[in-house]
Amino acid sequence: MTRRVALIALALVVAACSGPVLANPPAQRPAASPPPDASPPAADDPQPISLPRDDAPHDRLTEWWYYTGHLHSVDGRRFGFEYVVFRAERGSFPVAWASHFAITDETGKRFLYAQRSEVGPQVDRGALQESNGFDFALVAPEAAAGAAWTMQGSDGIDHLAAATSGGEARPSGGSIALRLDLRSTKPAALHDRDGWIDFGPAGGSYYYSRTRMAASGEVRVDAETFDVDGEAWFDHQWGDFIAVGGGGWDWFAVNLDDGTDLTLSLVRDRDGSYPLVYGTEVADDGSSRHLERDAFNVDVTGHRTSPTTGTVYPASWRVTIPSESLVIDLRPTVSDQELDTRPTSGVVYWEGSQVVSAKRAGRSIGGQAYVELTGYGPG
């Protein structure tokens, strides 16, 4: 409970995302003595991204390491997963962390998720090693022995482990666990050509993705454990920004069976306009190209109301890239993949695996995808 109270006092509101973060300004602290600087030292941005050095944490206001993926067992059971760690610096407060973990049991038509938060440098085990990579561990709220959620990685060789304890998973009555070894099969893709996204007055962000990572390990849902293989998508983003896109955003990550990987970010303002729209396409050979807003279209083809929060979300989409005669239709594998993370990050959002139906020049292509929707619900 002490860690949770400390996080709330920090006024951290981190929206789970692979696009810009929404967070509160640094909270005011009683000035019993002259406080330290209110923010990390100003950096001369942008700097070239260097990997694996920049896999590691940075002294910036906002940062996250974000995985989504698609897994299958030998007997044909299919799962989606989300696992993310957020890091935030806010003035003289200790560094704060939040983590979200979710499993979509596509075959069983179930969605379970959990969340944790922690404050302090102890989460970053990699800092002691001064390594080119990351090594995080977040303990359970009750500090149960052996229950840490861990995330390790460097240069596209990563290891993930998370398991819920007690009544951590939501909806209550379920439990989930994940253990995966990951290896990137393509070079890291730098978004907006050089990995720097300019937010204008709101700041800027470094952003790269490993769009295809071979995955193997285990998934547990309640009492059943499955050996699984599949693919994951990794996003790493950091910068001195707090509030961008006050209306939320829609984020798409698509892997097509012809080897094409596509990510699109549509950032909304409070008035419903889209001040920031961009994408990145990664070819089968690993080469990538930036997509300007006029290079693609995203049309909503259906909506759904959450039975839990009453939030109305887009529920299906058609993505088109006219220059490639490419049409991609998306719909959720499980309709209810909403996460209420107000206890740790102040927001309700929807993030889930998709059924993909695509055509390039009239030829059918299969695939898999994840979509994230923020700004539609409370928080």
C-alpha cells in the first residue's frame, strides 16, 4: 500500500500506449528546503539513436518498453499478450514505475489483465550493471516472494516473465502467467526516418520498434499451462514530453504474412482533430519507410459499447495504402479487451489482438495485429 500511495502522490498519469503519453504536470511539493531541479537536464535533441545503448533507460520525463504479440500452442490454442513497463521522472520525486500485463485467450474468448506500480530506483536492476539494455523487476503489491514481474532485453534478445498472484487479475476469479524468450528477426525500425518524433510545443520523443520478434515459452490461464511459439512486437519510446494529443490516439501494429509490418499512429486533439498522423512500413527484407498522413487512410467500420464502463469504442477498421493497392480489414479476436488502469495510470483504455483480412492488388494475405485506443473512456 505504501508504494501505491507514493505513486498517487506523485500524480503520475501514464497512458498505456505506443504513441504519445498523457501525464499530469509535476506535482507541487512542500518546500521545506530548496528543491532539486524540476526536470532532467535539458538535452540537445535530437541525437542519433544508438543500439543497443539506447535500449537502456534514459533520464527523461517519460519512457516505456512495450510488447504485444501473438502466440499459439501445439494443439492450436491461440493467445494475444500485452506487457509494458512505464518509467516517469517528475521533478524532485523519486522515479516512478507502472506495469500492465494482459492475456487474450482467443480460443477461449476470454481477456484477463493485471497492473502494478512501484516507486524508486530498485526496479531498475540493470542500473547496477551499467549495461546496454534493460532489466526491470516489479514486485506484487503484497511483496509476495518470487512474484516479481521481470523484463530484460538488449539488442533484440529479450526475456519476459509475469504471473498474477492472489486476486490481482481482472476480471476477478482468473489468473494468468507468461514466460517468453524473444529474438528479433529484423533490424530495429526508426520512426519518422531517424527515430525522432517532433511534437512541437509539447516536446519530442525518440521512438523505435522491433516489429518481428520470434517468441517461445509458456502461457498459463487459470490452471492450464501451454507451451507456445509465435511473434512479438516491441516499442521503445522516451523523451521530455508529458501531454500530447489531449483527445487520445489510435495505434495499429500489423504483421502481414507476406513479411510486411505496418504501424500507424493517429493522435487526436480535444476538439477531435488529428494534429499528428504518421506511420512506418517495414518490408520483408527489414528496410523501412516513413508514411506521411496522406499515404494511408484509416476508416472506422463499426463501434462497440463496453459493458463495464459504458465507453463507446471503434470496433473494426479498414486500412488502405493506395500506392500499394493494399487494403487491410481488422476486427477484434475478443470484443472486450478493455483495461481499467486508473489505480496505476489514471486511465481506461482498450488494447487487443485482431483478426486480419488483407488484399494486395486483389491477392488475399493473412496476418495478425494489435490495436490500442485511448482517450475514449474515463481518465
